[in-house]
Amino acid sequence: MSDHPGKVTSKEYFDYQGFGGKLLFVALLALVSLGLAAVGGFFSAKQFAFSWLFAFTFFFTIAAGSFFWILVHHAVDADWSVVVRRQLENVAWLFPVLAILFIPVVLSAKTLFKWMSIEAGADPLLDGKAAYLNPAFFWARAAFYFLFFCVATWLLRRNSVRQDKDGDARHTWLSRKMVFPMLPLFALSLTFGAVDWLMGLDFHWFSTMWGVYIFAGSALSSMCVLVLLVTALRSAGYLEGVVTIEHYHIMGKLMLAFTVFWAYIGFSQYMLIWYANIPEETIYYLRRNTGSWNTLNIIMVIGHFFVPFVLLLFQATKKKPLLLCSVAAWILIMHLLDMYIVVLPTYHKAGFSPHWLDLVCLLAIGATLAAIFMKRLGDTPLWPLRDPRLANSLRLKN
């Protein structure tokens, strides 16, 4: 065991003994789901395209949110998050896999994005946006987003892992120096990625708050995933004496803060569009506020804000891991519903029409990412062993 301060009784590395069966099951689930998704794509190409984009967006936002928390950790030189940062790094390190999983979106682009098939001069509104909405620039932007996310997350994780070996505080300083140019690039990449891949489903629609709305859901959902990951490791006998109730309390407070922030941005966007009553903007809500889509919208508003808001107000919720995990799982389900309502109404305009490919695509991407995450889990220590702020994190008191 490494020589670091604090009373730590947990093993530093993940032991795969007795874990191989679970990893094999997840890997097989990924292979079967990917195969079924391919078959579904062959027989129902349009449904596959929208189902895959929905699933991809859900997991992409979680990875993006994890990257955001790493950036914030280094930017503000946070102490409390040192012991949980490695799991955020492990999630954010999945961006190269997400880049590969983006290929079906590339292949289905003309099915998803109607503007790609419209000739110049056929739609005056599209002509006005042609400088931005053109295939060459669209794909160049997508390449930049993934290049930035992949390189940035790799650099920060590399510094963190190197510090485990040599204990050089220079890695902490270097990471902090890196994140300041990364922060605006992160904001631009997530915002315009959301505009390109989600708002671009209906190029007539426009909202200046869309990027912030997607960011709010990303930050919230990734914190929920962190709570679940940390609790799963603790239940398996890891992180004892490392992650304490004090860390849960802070993660719970951040969940509460971003639950409110998500609701504030969502309401502000809706209220401003409703008040202005501009057809270019109202089309998004008109489609989602009628019929069965409206029912799902009401469920999402209540479930994504009111339920977790009330539960997270209580300190007891934030200091009881199992209860906090229940709230985190619930919020993730609501975030999943949020992404579903964002993507699928563009295809099923008449109303909610569930399809087996929705679930299969979700399993295909989720199981693939989970299998790779589990395989990499034991490659590095479960927390940064020699971070100069580790002692403060271990002695955390709210």
C-alpha cells in the first residue's frame, strides 16, 4: 500500500478475481445488442437512426458531464473531489469509444438531418443558415469535438496516473494550467455539438439557450453516475476509509444544485419562447406539448425536478448512500426520458410510439461502454494515490 496520509483500509487496485463472470456477461450483452441493432438497422433504417441517436446522446452527455467535473476540480483546485476524481476520469476516458459509436450517426446522417438532402434555393430559411449548415463544415465540427474531448481527457488522465507513480506535484500544476483553455473549448464543443446533432434534427427550430440546457442535464446526470459508481465500489469492499459520508453529502448538494439549475434553464427557455411566440421557436414545444408527447413531458417535469428537489432538500437523503443512490438512479431515468423527448418526436410526430430498437440501441451502447469501463477499472489505482490534496480530501468535513 502506498504511503499516503489518512486512515485508509481499502485496496488501492481493483481485483478482477470473482469479477470475470460479470464482465463476460456485460461483454456478451454488448455483442448481442450490437448484433440486434445491426439487424434492426437493416430492416428499419429510419427507426434505427433515431433510436441510436437517442441512446448515443444519453451516454455522450454523461461522459461530457464527467469531463466538466474534472475541469472544475482542477480549475478551482478542489480538495474534496480528489478521492472520487479517478472514476470521473475513467468515464471521461470513454470518449474514443463514443467516437467509434458515432459512426452509425454518420452513416444515417441524411436520414436524421433533412437539411442535408435539400437543394440550395428550395428553402429560404435553410439558405439563410447555409454558412453554418453545410455538410463539409458540419463534419469538420464533429471531428473537432471528438478530437478535443479525446485529447483533453487523455492528457488530464495521463497527468493523474503519472502522479500515482512519481508523486510529483508538478502534474497537479500542469493539469490546472491546462484546464483554463480547455474550459471555453468544452463550452463551445458541447454547445455546438448539441446544436448540430439535436437542434439540427429540425433546422427550422432555434433556441439560444439550447446548449446550456443540454449542459445542465450533462452535469447532473454525470454526478448521479459518480454516486452510483462510488457506491458500487464501496459495496464491493473498495474505497473504505477513502470515500466517506462527507463526500456523499457534497455530491448530494451538487445534485440538488443542478436539479434546480436544469429546471431553471428549462423553464426559462420555455417561458421566453412562449412569450415571444415566434413560429421558428415554438415549433419544438408545439410538437411536444400535444397528445401522448405532452403526457411524457409532464412526467419528465415532475420527475426530473419536483421529486428529486423535495428529496434532496433533506440532509438525511444526502448522507445515506443507498437513499442518495435511489435518487441518483431516478434522475438518470428522467434524463433518459429527457433525451428521448428531445430526439424521437422528430420522427414520431403524431405521438409516443415505442419501438424495440429504442431499448436495443440503449443496451448496445451502454453495455459496450460498461464492458470497456470494467476492463480498464483495474489498470490504475481507484483514487489518485499521491495527489498533494489527498490528505485534505481524506479528512473532509462539511
